[in-house]
Amino acid sequence: MTTQADKAQTLARLHAAPEILRVVNVWDAVSARTVAALPETRAIATAGHSIAASFGYPDGGIPLELTLDMLGRIVEAVGDLPVSADLDAGYGDAGETVRRAIGKGVVGANVEDRLRPLDEAVAAVEAIVAAGAAEGVPFVLNARTDAFVRAGDRPVEESIADAVERGRAYLAAGADLVFVPGILDAEVTRRLVEGIGERKISVIGLPGALSSVEYEALGAARISYGPMTQRVALTALQDAAADLYAGGVLPAGTRALN
């Protein structure tokens, strides 16, 4: 039997491996089962934006209870695969939120710093690590810094320096790796890896960003796709609906995935 601690250890090993961990984000039980069915899937990651949208909330506006309920459904749907959750900024109490997520079977998470003062952000990391230890799960924290997505018009040099400072502090406080979302080019990625560590940064695949192969070569540990996967699904749905309204038929090759 695969225990929750086993799943957490598996997720940590996947992050440390030479091959970049590709996680295709999901938002409900059926999307999780669909991705989990692929033999290439090693771990599952949720997209908080997509879960919120499924319930009609803006990104970051969904009540914690709804998020936790969906996390439990996703964990149940994917069996032995480790699940890493998007927990926004920790819902006001990062340690307690992680404790409750662990209770749903989650073994890792992204938690945003939203560029809070560094001491506050480090305290949140410490609380998350302590919550995992108290629950007997070596919880895998992908500590997110918003040094780029909340940078405004400041020079990129300042964002790099901020991300490196925060990233090092989060790792020192017990985080496993540092999530730096944004459209990161090769030079910026190289400097982040240089400053934070080889196989210690996590990136997001966005239109205009590098490919997973390119990020892997630069030393990134993980790539996820955030709300983009749900947008791919919704684009296909809307395009199919428009075609049906115009007198078309369902796409050939449609599979019974639900």
C-alpha cells in the first residue's frame, strides 16, 4: 500500500531527478482521471485559478472549503499518484491550510508570497514545513515568489535579484523548490538557476515561454501550466459548440473520457 508519506517522498524525488517534472494541471475529478490515465504522468498538480473558475469565482476568490473538497475528490480520483495543490496565498493561515490539505491526501503545494515583506513570507514557509512535520508527512513545498508577475514596471534586474533573495530564504526555511511564474527567457532562467540552485526552480509554460526541453537543459526542476490547460479544454468546447450551432457534427475521434 502506498502511504501519504511515500507519495510525498516520490514527489520530492521527481523534483530532484535530472529530467524536468512535467505536471499538466487539473481542476476536478474527471480532468484529473483523464491526465492520470496517461502512462507519462508521474504526479498531479491542481490549478487554483481553474478550480475557482469551475465554481464561478475569480482567481483567488474561492472559499477554502470548496478548494479542500475538490482536492479530496482529485486525490481519490488518481489513486497512488502524488498530488500537489495550488493553495493560493495560504488563505490567511498557511500552516493550518496545509494541515487541512494534508488531511485530504495532498502531499505538496504551491503557496504564493504576493511580494509580502520577506520576514512574513519566510514565516509562512516555516509554518507550512512545521505543519507537514506535525502530520508526519514530508510535505513538498513549491514556494512561489511573485517577483516577476507582480513586478509592475521595475527593471528585470531588480526582479531577478528579488527572486533570488526570496528563493534562497525559502529554501533555507525548508521549502523544496521555488516557483517563479512568468515568461522567463533563457538568460533570466539561467541566472535564476545560478542564484537559487540547480533543480531548485519551478517554471510555468505560457505562450511565449520556453519549452519544457529548454527549461530542463537550463536546470529547472519542474514545469506546470496553470490555468492554460483548462483554457485549452474550454477553447475546444466553445469551438465544438460553434460548429454544432452552424450545423456541424461532433469531432471524429471524440473519446469517452467521462
